[in-house]
Amino acid sequence: MMGLLSVARESLTEAHLKNFSGFKEREVLGRLAELRPFIEESGTPRAYRFYHQSVVDFLHLRDLQQSGGSLINKYYLPAAEWHERIALYYVPDGPASWSRWDAYGLRYTVSHLAEAVREEANGNRAPLVSRLVDLVTNSQYREQHLRDIDDMPALQRDLLEAVRSAALNHDASGILPLVHSALALVAFRDEELRPPVVFDLAAAGQVERAARRLELFEVDEGWIQAALGIIVWLGAICLSGCFS
């Protein structure tokens, strides 16, 4: 339970903790009660997280430094193992099932896989990289992500994570996933990083979606501010047309 909470990207519900841990509901509730001094509860349904980042930092320290030298941290929880635990709940062996994923899975499975790859030190990166690249390069997955999450910049970040993760796999089997993920990123940028798409959204009254798409572009702040001004102006024209 502590391992899951230590790597979670946002507060986890009791259902998440039950699914990721494999514990029964009674066990989950019991362990949450034991952790009560260290966690905070919020929202409906109830969700949990460590109340302070210092708790997470402590759990991820393998060695504790003391005046007389270092001491092994008996509470150490290797982050890679828990990132992988969450990721493989969503991406098990066999056909992908993202059509049944909840919002947490769509938002963060790629991030958990990428962290597991980065932290993996035993030469077992290839299977994780394969799952990651297969996921983000699947057009049906990306369509599902957009329908449910509607976050184009997050998709671009996922593709970047796939390329970076594939580049860490240094054996011969890593070449094809690296090429595959890099080509998918190039194709995505060619398709989506076009200013007219942003302004078309604004002209259709979708000002918030247009503004979020600006995160796709690596440009200076002056360009962003100018683009936001145009987006607001186009949105205002659309709005005035609706009421004229």
C-alpha cells in the first residue's frame, strides 16, 4: 500500500488501491487505518495520498546518511517496482484493454511505464519498452485518450516519453521500438502542430481547447501571449455571432 501511494500521480481511491494491490476491501481499509498519521483524504469517492512529499522521499531512499556513515533504510521501497505494478495492472500480458480503462489509466499508464524503464537496473527494460511503444503508437488508443481525456499536449508528452524510454534500451532489440516511437512522434507533430488548427477551434467557440493546444508548441512567451489574444478575439466573434 505504501509503495503504491509513494508513486501515485494523484490521490488514489479505495478501488484503485484494491485493484493495484490485489488486496480485498477489508485489507485495504485496514492498511489505510494503519497509515492514517501519514496520509490525507479528499474527494468523493474518498481518495488518499501521502500528506507530504518528504514521506515519499524517505521511502525512496535506499541508504540513510548518518554521522558515522550510511545505514540501509529498512522502509526503502524501490520506485520502479511500484511504477511497474500500476502500469501492468493496465497493460497486462495479452491484448490491450484501454477501452475499459478509467481516467487514471489513460492519464498515467505511460508515465508509470516510463518511470519503470528509467529505474530498471537489471537489464529488463526491453519488455517494458515494448509495452510502452506499442501503446502510444496505437491509433485506437490515442483516439480513446482524446475522447475520454481530451488532452492533446498529454498525448505529445506520452510520445516523447516513449522515445526517451526506447533510447535507454541499449541492446539490439531496442532499435526497432526507438525508430517506431520516433516516427510516431514526427507524424503526430506534422499532423497536430499546425497553428490553423488552433485558430479554427477558437473560431468555432472552443476557446479553452484552443488555448490548451498552445502547450504543443515550443515557442517563446511572447508568441504564446499573441496567440492567446487572437484566440480570445476569435472566440468573442463566434460568441457575438451566436447572439446576433
